[in-house]
Amino acid sequence: MEEILFYFDQLERKLNVIHVSSGKRKVIERTKKIERFLEIQGVTLEECKKVRRGLDRMGLFKRRRFWFI
């Protein structure tokens, strides 16, 4: 699993997730997806007000390979 940084932006009500090795960023806006992400990471929304470090357990930055025949 890859290492990520994540934090919740209270002003915009978005969860920002950054892939450490590539620097790519994804933003999670929907409430249900934010709740699912927090549940999988094992943290609360209050804990995400600061930048946190974790593993990409949801596979947000998983490389997808396509095989062509």
C-alpha cells in the first residue's frame, strides 16, 4: 500500500488526499464517501483538521493496468 497525507478543509467541506510518492492530489466532496474514507482509515473528522499520514487502503492511487489482446 502507498503512503498518503490527508486533511479536511472545513471552509470548503472537502477532504484532500495527497499521494506522497507522486504528489498527486484527489478531493473527496460527497459526505458518504468522506464517511467511508474516515471509517476505513480509523479516524474521526475532528482528527482530520490537521494533516494526517496513513496508507491508501481505499486504493485511490492504485495503478490500473489494462491488458489488450
